[in-house]
Amino acid sequence: MFRCFFPDEYVDSTYVIDFEKLYQEGYRGLIFDIDNTLVPHGAPADTRAIALFRRLKKLGFGCCLLSNNQKKRVASFNDAVQVNYIENAHKPSVRNYNRAMEILGTNTENTIFIGDQLFTDVYGAKRAGIRNILVKPIDPKEEIQIVLKRYLEKIVLYFYEKEEGIS
């Protein structure tokens, strides 16, 4: 019933993902959500995010930020990390997931999406046919509409963890 929302992988943080292994497996494009995936909601790019993107570029990954936020927020974050970006993405619509792959010159076989929300990030990536990694939110302080979605996410994650044998 909830399988369309189940992530392909679920990890504690973006910063624990083994990107070297993903590169060895043939992945070349990484699409990221920003808020609560890379930094707390509304925060500027911090030294950890900047170092991550520097490392990813050095490995040979193409990276694109895909955010439902407006241009001012996304562009200001991107000023520090210097990758491709798409603002006002209307996730979970697949249109901009596909556009991100076009920008990166990748496809559904060699692209991964990383985000913190099931109903926008993961669902959109699944609809676009992209492998996805759900990360736990960095900061529990969120806008009210996201807080409400988190209650529903807990239900889906309960069934996901039960099916995966995670306790």
C-alpha cells in the first residue's frame, strides 16, 4: 500500500553515504534536496556542505540541487557550493528530476537522488525512475506544513522498516 513511498535506501545523514562506492558502482550524477538534507532548514551552506561538494566534484560526480524553494534561497546556497541547480522544482513532479539529469548528462541508470522527505523527494525520484536515498532530517525545527507531513511519514516508515526487517 505504501511501497510507492518506500526509499531505496534510508541512512542517518547525507554525510555518511559512501560516495566513493557509488562512483565505483557507476553512478555519475547526484541530485540533492537542500533543506534538512544538507543543512538545517533555511541555513546557508556550511563548511561541511562546501567540503562535501568539493569532494564529490573531485571524485568526478556531476551534482545538481533540486529544491522547491524559490531562486533567492537556492542561488544563495549554491553561491558557496557551485553546482547546477533548479529552484521552484514542484517536487514530486518528475519534470525537473528529468531536467536535472539532462543538465548533468546522466540518466536513470547512473543518477541518485538524496533527500529528507518521503512525499516530495523520494516519491518524485521513484516516479522518475531514479535510485533514491532518504536521509534523516538534520534539524527537527521545520515549517508547520512539513511538521504535519512528518507525522504521515512516520506511518510509512513504520511499514518500510517492518518490511525491511529494521527495528
